[in-house]
Amino acid sequence: MKRYDLIVVGAGPSGLSAAIAAAGKGLKTVVFDENERPGGQLFKQIHKFFGSKEHKAKIRGFVIGQELLEEADQAGVEVVLNATVIGLYQDKEIVVRTGETVHHYKANAIIIATGASENMVTFDGWTLPGVIGAGAAQTMMNLHGVRPGKRVLMLGSGNVGLVVSFQLLQCGCEVAALVDAAPKIGGYGVHAAKVARTGVPFYLSHTIVKAEGTDHVTGVTIAEVDAHFQFIPGTEKHFDVDTICVAVGLSPMSQLLKMAGCQMEDNPKKGGQVPVCDEHGATSVPGIFVAGDVSGIEEASSAMIEGRMAGIRASEYLGYMQQEEEKSSLDQLDHALDGLRQGMFAPANRGRNITETEEGIPISENLLTHGFVAEDEIERFPGVTRSIGVHPVMECTQNIPCNPCQDACARHCIRIGEKITSLPAVNPENTCIGCGLCVASCSGQAIFLVNEQSEEGYATVTLPYEFLPLPEKGEKGVALGRDGQEVCSAQVVEVRTSPTFDKTNLLTMKVPAAFAMKARFYRKKAQ
Amino acid sequence: MESRIMEHPILGEIKKGRKVSFYFDGKKLEGYEGEPIAAALKAEGVMVHRYTSRKHLPRGIFCAIGRCTDCVMVVDGRPNIRTCVTPLKEGMKVQTQYGVSAASFKEQEEKGNEKI
């Protein structure tokens, strides 16, 4: 039986981070993962991450994954793939299945970073080929380059449902509708808004009645539900789709911890059955630590910080680190993690009905029910102002921990301040030069450059554009409003791409001046 | 192969292995070496991977990460192979799985009757 100082189960963002931290302190560390490739779900995340610099904000998930793998390599972490840990026994002995064989390993400390699995809901026809998990869609399109379907209905408006809907659009699928039984959108408003402005309709308080088809999905019927989630007769709506994507949350995969005798709890705020652990991942069993989604559903940025915490705790536990050093390292990580756990979507706020922003501004109800901020709501937010000449318009209306736009602007036109969750505000004293770095830096694609009077009777609107084919300069088309409906005709006057923009292209369109604060997306005229 | 994403706005060109041929229920199809069998089948428009043993209901890709076992098929004669996590190889024989066999339910029934 092979022995290690530390065995980490799971080579996702938290497991790799844990192994890097521990190996850096000299622990002989191995990571087992059941998958063919390391990185967990990071390599399917093609959007820019939120947060601040210390959280790797505005870097796309798969790039963070590549960096993590390089770091693990340099730290001398051994990663064993295609290796499923099937048991965690007394005295930290684990059983690993590789192919047709089973091997035993032993360590002095264990970190469980097994992540989460997708939840499912059942409805008539839910087992038909063509009904897939949102994770499956991401795997197919972002890892294997195969479209999950031609026309897709998304069930679930949490961040996964919203982000995957956008990714489906990016790879050339049509999204027929985004549906959620809840009365309000669960994910970030900015994620919803970037989907809504392309014309995808949102159906809140709706769910699936039936997936249609005999051998595979050929359509779907949804209907409205009442406050008790019962269907309201007569509200049925039919869509011709070949794929139904289900994004209804995640559950921690905590079975190994239960098996090891760790004290467990059912905690709905953490997504289900989780180990009881302290803020740095120590479970009730000395020497067994946890990190990432297995100890409570959050996201990859916090998982990476939790991983480092667990790695440090394990190092101290095994005597590879002094307590003072442990404390100062953990203090830093506490601060970083605390930054991510702020704002309207913080774990502490789950289930709470928030009606005002931290600034005391009534939140956009339309954003929560239809996916976009209504015209009569948008101008009450501090990022949305009118002025002469080109200026940034930040349609960022919910307090989320994110601030790259503030750093992106060299002219300091954008102000968030010390508190990372504050809404970005326009600094009227400074002059925008129209560089567009803020537009590209916004992970929520919520920043536009507007020149309300670029020439007599016309305005220009610059928007983030991450689709193919890229429109050409001079091309004529239509401008869409925040709701994805046509508002006026538009002409593309500039398309900017740059390595600094990291694949977020800046499309500038000319629209009649009256539509400067209405036009938010561009579509080529159908031939 | 219209479900293949040739160029992606963020990922650019998707890197693939060598083009290989394989057999799905005897029919020659093409895919890329090393990609999951399920991805190759999906790209070729195959939706049904198996039929359940009791109710004979169709199943296809569901989780795509080897967890749900909905996508299992008979691969090179072995049943219950998770096609979403099994890399495609040149000349592989992939068959629709009926219950736990590549023989249709009718054939299985006839065989069963013979035994009796």
C-alpha cells in the first residue's frame, strides 16, 4: 500500500488549489480524479469570472484552469486521472478504482474536494433522449465542440441556466425560451440581461408540463404555475425544440465523508447533505478536510480559495507549518473569501426577498421577472447617466462582488469605491476617451459606450459582442432593445477586436438619436 | 456533421484528434479519435443509445460526464459502456443496447423461448 502525506480527492478548482498549497509546504501530495482530464468543470467555463483582481476577475474560467494546472505541475503535485475513489475508511485509507483494478492508499491527511452533481426534476417525458443536464450541454459544446441541439429550451434561471443559455447562443444554437418555476430569476441580473437582449423570452412562474416525442424530443409544453407550484389550466405554451436543458441546481457529493464517519448535516442553504466543518474546512474527524462545493454550493472562485485554506490547514496539521504562519495565510484568504461572499447573492442572503440595493435604490422588478431592466427603471441607477460626448453607461443594477471596470478605466471615469459590491457610478469630473476597456472588462457584459449626439440626429452605441460571424463595418441591420425586440434600424460603424479585450469584441452602431438609451444589441437584417 | 462547431467566438478552432471511422449498428460513421463515443454519435445525429430492459424506453445522453449511465451501449461486444466518457477509437463497433444486449428484444425473446 502506497503512502502519502496528503491525499486529495478531486482535481477540480478546489482540489488542485488545496494540493498546490500543501505541496508548496513540502507535503507529499497526490490528487485522484475519476475524469480523463483534470480541472473539474473549469474547462467548460468560457465566460469571464466576477470578483476583483485577487479573485482572477475578468479572466475566463478555462484560462484559470490552465493556470491552475501549470501551478500544480510546478509545485510537484501528482495527479492521477481515471481514478475513482470508491471508499474512505478508518485511519485515512482510501480505495481507488482504475480500470478493472482496485488499489489501496493511505495518507496522514485527506482533503475531500469532490464537488457537486446536478439536480434533476421529473416531468412527463423527462427520460427521452434530448432532455439533458445543463452540464451536459456545456460538456458537449465547450469541451467536445458538438452542439447539444438546434433549438433548446432551458429550464432554470440560476447562474448555470443563464450562463449556459448564453453559451448555447454563442455556439450557434437557438434558445427558444428560458423557463423557471420560481417567480423570480435566481441568477445574476447581468447574466439574464445579456441573454434577454438577444431576444430569448423568459417565462418565470412556468415549468415543463411535458417533453414531447417518441424516440427523442421534438417539442415541449410549458405552463404557468400558481404560488403552490400547481399548473394553471389554460396557460400552456408549446415550443418546437429538439433539446430540453435542465439547470435546477447542484447537490454536494459528500458520500465519502459520510462513509468516513464525519458529522453531517442537512443544510438547504448549502445545497443538501454537507459535512459539519469550520470556516477553513476541518471536519469532525481530525485530519479530514473539505473544500469547494462538497461543503456547500458556491462557485469556482470561492472553491479555489477554500482549497488553499484546506491545503494550509492540512500542512499545519501534519507539522509542515507553524501556527503563526498558518494564521497569517488564513487571514489573507479569509479576507479574499469574505469579499466574494458579499452582496445580494451572498450565501447569507439566500431565500431573502431583497427590494433595495445597498445604495437604497429600489431594485428592478422587471429584471427579476423578465430578464431585463425596463426603460422606466434603468435611469435610477448610478451607472446610467446622460452627458455630452462619448460616455460609459453601466447597466449594473444589483450588488454583486465585482470591480474590474473600476480598474479598467485609466481615466477614472468609473467609481465603485472600497466596497466591492457597490454599484458602479459615473465620475462626471473625468472625461471618457471611448477606449472601450471597461466594456470588455465587464464580466456581466453590462457596460456600453454611448454618444447621444455623435452627429446631427444620430447617436452611437458601443456594445460587447461575443458571437460569430462578426458583423462588418458599414453593414446595416436592426438595433434590439434590452428586451430583445427591434427598436430601430442600425448601421455598424466600427468593430474593434484586441488581445486586451480577450474575445469580447466591441461593436459600435449608429442609431437615430432618440434610441441612444434604448438600443442595446445588434442583429443583421435577415436576408 | 452540421452539429460540429467549426469556429467558436471564444474558443476559436476546437482542437480534435485524427479523423477515424467506426461502426454504429453496422453502419460506418466518422468521428475524431479520443473524443467521447457519445460526442461522435451526437455529431452524426444519433439520439438513441439504448432501450431500457423492462419498458423498452429510449435513452440517450443525459449528464455527459459518466455519472448517470443513461448513455451506455454495447462497445466492441461489451455492454454497459458509458459512451460519454469512453474515447473513440478507429474501427470501434458501437451498438444500440437493448436491455443489456445488442440483440433486439425480439431476438432476445426468441432465444429465451428456445432455451425453454
